[in-house]
Amino acid sequence: MTMAQEREPFISLALYHLFKWSVVSPVLHGYFRGRIYGAKKVPKQGPLIIVANHASNFDPPLLSNCIGRPVSFMAKESLFRVPVLAPAIRAYGAYPVKRGSADRSAIREALRQLENGWAVGIFLQGIRTSDGRIPDPKLGAALIAAKAQVPLLPVSLWGTEKILKKGALLPRPAAVTVRIGEVLPPPLTKDKAELRAITQRCADEIHSLHELGR
């Protein structure tokens, strides 16, 4: 796969920094008493796959904030039919996934984002878990890394499951810690055994970071 760009479009970068410094960073460091470890390990340009655990709807903006560069996540296709919202979320890095064909469309759109120099965010479990653990990591991130031949970066989000309890209307001032691991090379092939091995390595790294706690 030949990469067309070394980083995301300028307008996306500008929107990212505007939203980061005006909203997300003040909330993270003020309300959530956020701590970030390993930020210097993040490649500042070039395509990259961020793999993380997932326990809260707050995870995507918090993760992107801590990475220090825009991170592209999948979003429901229906959102891209809203006239004002669609161009805004697309510029911010969201890409559409069709209901009923999530795996195929997610892979296709993620590869397109990587071609355009984005960091693409993928939650290894695919869905939120109540404790932030990854009991059943999916192979999608490893497959995309193999197809695109781009590196993976494991990230642990600790404490986000406490932000918004079921039935609560407002987020709680939960303590949040984000730990960034070491960049891992992509699988050399799309062989399932190799994909499982790198997926498990990512999950193990995230769990090790998560267990460090606050």
C-alpha cells in the first residue's frame, strides 16, 4: 500500500487543536485530574493505528487529546446525512460505517484514512467493557495494519468507566490516567495466526499499562 500523505489535512489539524485546547484538555486536566504518560512515544506524523481499551463514550476525545494529534474514529453512517454535522465530523476525522457491513466498510474506510496520513483509532474489544479490560480482542486492527503496513500503538485508558454511571445525567469528576505504550511493527502477513499473535500482544501491553493504575 502506497501512502499518499504524511499527515491529515491542515483544516483537520486546526479543528483538532481548537477543540483540544478550548474544551477537551481543560476538562481532562481540570475536571478529571488527568494524567498522561508516554506522550513522547507517539509518532507525530505518518499513518498510525492507535489500539486501546474502551469503557466510556468519553474515550475517543480523551484518547485523541492525549495522543497529541488528530485520531480518526468510525461513526454511524446516518450522522453523515446531517447537513451541518456531516462536514464537521468528517473534517475532524470521523469516517462512516454502514450498518450490517461494519467489518468490511470499517476496514475500507480506515485504509482510506491511513492513505491520507491519519492516525486511526480502534478499540480492540470493539465495544465498551465495564472495567476497561479486553477479554476478547478482535483481529480488525491487526488486519488493517497488515494490509496498510503501518505500525500499531497500544494505549491504556484508566478510570473512564467511572465518568458516567448508568442512568446518570452528568459526568462525575473521576480520576483519569492515560498511558501510552511502545510502537509495535505491523504483521508481515495476513495469516490468522500472526494476526492473533500481534492482537494478543497489543492486548497484553494495554493490560500491563492498565494495571499500573493511577
